[in-house]
Amino acid sequence: MLSLTEENYLKAIYHLSDGGSKAVLTNELAEAMSTKAASVTDMIKKLSAKEVITYEKYYGVNITAQGKSEALMVIRKHRLWETFLVDKLGFAWDEVHEVAEQLEHINSPRLIEKLDEFLGYPKVDPHGDPIPDHKGKIKIIPQVPVDQLAIGYQGKIAAVKDSDSNLLKYLDKIGARPGVKIKVLGKEEYDDSMEILIDDHRVFISKAVSQNILVVG
Amino acid sequence: MLSLTEENYLKAIYHLSDGGSKAVLTNELAEAMSTKAASVTDMIKKLSAKEVITYEKYYGVNITAQGKSEALMVIRKHRLWETFLVDKLGFAWDEVHEVAEQLEHINSPRLIEKLDEFLGYPKVDPHGDPIPDHKGKIKIIPQVPVDQLAIGYQGKIAAVKDSDSNLLKYLDKIGARPGVKIKVLGKEEYDDSMEILIDDHRVFISKAVSQNILVVG
DNA sequence: GTATATTTTTAGATTAGTCTAAAAAATAAT
DNA sequence: ATTATTTTTTAGACTAATCTAAAAATATAC
Ligand SMILES: [Mn+2]
Ligand SMILES: [Mn+2]
Ligand SMILES: [Mn+2]
Ligand SMILES: [Mn+2]
């Protein structure tokens, strides 16, 4: 059984390791958790005692199969609750992340199964992120940020980064939502800004924005 | 700002004091919180520092106006979530209390207002308990437990105690739900059991049961 | 009205999560 | 191959919430 804080650490480790494919360093975890390296060292000792990660001194942490499964359950809850807030309660997509950060820690398997059913077993959350199923299986779609695309690329927006409310408000304003058509028209070498077509609408976006829009790779 | 534990203590104080109308003793609070008197004394000091209760050594605690308002907000959330679980997710009424104990601590005023709207501004929860409105106003209906009724009493079930799952399953089986007609036919002096009519259905109930069915006083 | 029993409070410890400051290990630079 | 820098770990301390055991206050009994 993991505490709320342990769940948050584990989720961060899952994300920073790209789903378990690489080791996570103490400092990047400290950065992600807005805490100090010393606190991270303490916590990773506890998490490795609980066998959700493995830990080699000075070389970072790796998530175990069990840890991955627990992290995916928290992510499942987070994304189901975000979907509920948008689809059923009429929240805007920029208002849900903070509340979901709380709701993801509610412990009731029955609640999550019922919620999933109530929502019609959604495959993705309001930001385009895939929702793990009740077995913890997640369909990882390889996603590429728009700033890495070549001129002339045509495709569809797969997802957007969901943690910054102001970014989401802006993306909504320019119509950059999952599923919408996108085409790269030009790149400005000077400041890495881009000219793109969103649903046949021409817009100029800064690098800070292009990094946060993801298309299918 | 109150911690989760502080919220739980305050809620217990509100209930034990009958909504603020009498003082609560250390030991009854310890009993209600399944903890030790020493822990209660510590917590009481913190709560009175936060001015949600007043505390006189050896004479128990009283809830302040601010404390009452905060307790009512937690109760509002608890009962709205219970209503959501039953009405929208299809939970049985004996399955919701434990989950609501967790959900009641989610902090998001917007979430609660949206949830209230989504549920159609319900007046009572699945167990017949009144739901405080967004101002914290609660319609206190004076309720009397069935074991205190005289033979011949006729009326309607107002509410049932909601914390024991087995009791609720049994009440459901005999049809004892809020709003259902009830009539007292007889009382057995020997064991305080009663013969009652529930929706024109004759049943015998023990004292343990009759204490947990409430009618309008 | 003194003795006994009950209730409540204090004292001292424990655990989870966090912090700052200092030591140790690993990496980079001369 | 030393020295310097960066990263990570340890050491020691703090807060919230809990506990047991002992002391103090209140209530009850004779
Ligand atoms: Mn989110
Ligand atoms: Mn999301
Ligand atoms: Mn309840
Ligand atoms: Mn209830």
C-alpha cells in the first residue's frame, strides 16, 4: 500500500523514465517533485523497500514491473477523472488537472470501474492522453512535438501537454485540440517560432507552444 | 486551512454536539475517532488554535460559528458524493459511505458546485440525510428513532443511519427506505423488539434495528 | 469530608515527509 | 594524475499525527 506522496513520486518516476525505459536521476526527480535532492534520496529508499523501484546509489532509479502497474493505475484514475470533469460536469480542459491530482488518490477499485463504465470506456482523456484499461494496459502512441516536425508535415494533433492552464487556454483559442488537422508551413531560424495551419487556419506559434503540441509520430 | 484529519475531527465534533448545541467530552470524541484520549487532547489544542472550536480544560469542547460552517461544508461534500455514487454510478446505498469518507476531503469549491448542479440540487442523500446548500444552510428535520415511538404511530421513514453496511443491506431487504410508510403495531417488553408495518408489509425488528430507522418527529 | 474511581491532561516516543548544511562519490578540467 | 566541479548521499532537525505510561483534576462512594 502506497501513501499519497509515494504514489506521486512513483507517477513522476514512470513519466520521467518514459514508461520504464530508462533510469531516473535524483536531481531530475527533485526538480519534477519541486523538492530537494535529500528528500528524494529518503523517498527512493522507501520506494525500493516496497519493491516498486530498484535503486543503485549514485546511478538513479528504475521502476519495477509492480511499480509500473501501480503507476499506471494512478494515471488511469487521473485521466478518467479528467474525462468525467470535462464530459459530465462541463469543466474546461484547462481546469481539470489540479482537481484530478487530488482525485487520482481516491482508493476504491469499484469506484473506478463504475466511473469507467459511466463514461463509456473512453480511450483518451480531454488532452488526448491514452487511458490505461482496468488491467493497466496502455496503448502508447509514439508522439512527436510539433517543434520537431519538418516543413510540409501534414497530420492530426494527437495530444497536448496538460499541466499548464494558461497554455491550454491559448491552445483552445487557436483551435489546437486533439483530432484537429495540422500542417507545418514554415520555421523561423531566429527564434524557432513556426507558421502552421490548424484546421485550415493560419497561425504563428512560439517554440514554447510548438513543444507542447503533439502529433502521431 | 484544515488537514484531512482535522476535518474528520471537526465533523465528529459537529455530529456529537448535535450541530453545536452541546459540549463534547474528550472520551466520547476518542471513542468516535477510534483513537486515544491523549491524541484527542493534542488535536483539540490545534483546533482551538485555529478557532474552529473553543476548549475548556476538563470540560469538553464547543464548536464555533466558523467551525460549524467548515463542518457543514465537509458534510455537504460527503452527502453530494454519496448521492452521485448511487444516482449516477449505480452503487447500492450500503456501498457509498466509505468512499464518500475519502471524497469529502477533495478541495475544489468549483467541483462541488458543478456536482451539485449535475445532480439536480438534491435536498437529501441516499440515506435521507439533508444536504447543506452552498451557503452551508441545512434544513434540520427533527428526527425520532423508531424504538422511541408509541404503538399506533403512523408516518414516513425520514432517514436511516448510514455507517454500517450490513444494517443497510438488511433495511433494504425489509424495504425500510426514506419516504416509505411506517406504522408501529406492537412492542415486546422482554427484548424491546417491535412489530411494525413497512409499506403495508408486517415485520419484526430488534432494538438494534429500530434505533437506526428515523421518522419525522 | 476523606478515600476511591474515573476522566482528562502531560510527558516522552514513534513514523512520514520534509528541510538545510556538510560529507562523499562521480564527473570534468587542467 | 591531480584538482575542481557537479551530483548525490548522509547527518541532524522540524512538523503533523499518533501512541503508552504516568500525573493531575474531577466525580463518586462511603
Ligand atoms: Mn492531468
Ligand atoms: Mn490529461
Ligand atoms: Mn455517509
Ligand atoms: Mn449518508
